Amino acid sequence: MAVNRVDVTADAAGLLRHLAGKHGPLMFHQSGGCCDGSSPMCYPAGEFRTGNADVRLGDLRVDGVGEPIAVWMSASQFAYWRHTHLTIDVVPGRGSGFSLEAPEGVRFLIRSRLFTDRELAELEATGVMGRAAAALPSAADGVMRRLRTTDGIDDG
């Protein structure tokens, strides 16, 4: 069975069916901070512009929703999260005014876990890790270089 980077809970799938019925095809962009913390933001498909600075984590296939729901994350954030499986869930509470679920009195959130060694090996064997890593600037490596420089560490 293929390893997915992102999945959805049954509760979130139900909300996505409702939102797709109201708004048509959907997409997610995993917010990197600022006003919404690190919330998964749901938009009508194509409303949030993605580009070379974003990584497509995968597509959610939800029963009762006609089109797959693309899930995106900024490449710089993916540099830190690339070893992590994400599950989109929904909880009571007010989310962002920009995300489609906001008027529903609920908000999407991410539940995460590290990939197992087997899952990481499969992602690497299928080229998924390599393609995604090649598409992003190595933000984590850059931070580590700055820390080494600041701390006076020079490992070559």
C-alpha cells in the first residue's frame, strides 16, 4: 500500500462533503504561521495561488466529493515537516475568517506523527522524498548553518 503524506478523519471528511456541496472543488494550504498559527486553510480550488515556493503533499480522496482535494504547504515549512505524516481533523471552535469552515463554528487542525522507518524508506524508494526535497530550498540546512556559524562550529 502506498504511503500517503496526508489523510483526513471521518469528521473532517463529512465537513469537506458539506463544504464541497456549497463551494465546489476544494483545496488546502497548510498555513505557516502568522495569524492562523499552523492551521490547514481550506479554500475553493485555485483561490489560493500556489507556485514554486509550495509543495503539493498529496490529494485527499473523500467519498461523496467529486474531485480530489489538493493539499499544499510552503516549501520552507516542508523542509521541517517532510518526515511527518499529517492528518486533517476538525474540532469545535472558530478558525480563520479566510478558511471556508469558519462560519460553520468549527476549525480544521493538523494532527501529526513521524513517519516510520518503513514509510520513509518507501517514500525515498518511490522518489517522493527526493522530488519534494529537490523542489524546496533547504531552509532547515540554512538554519543549521547559521547556528553553527553563530556558535563558532565549523564542520566543513
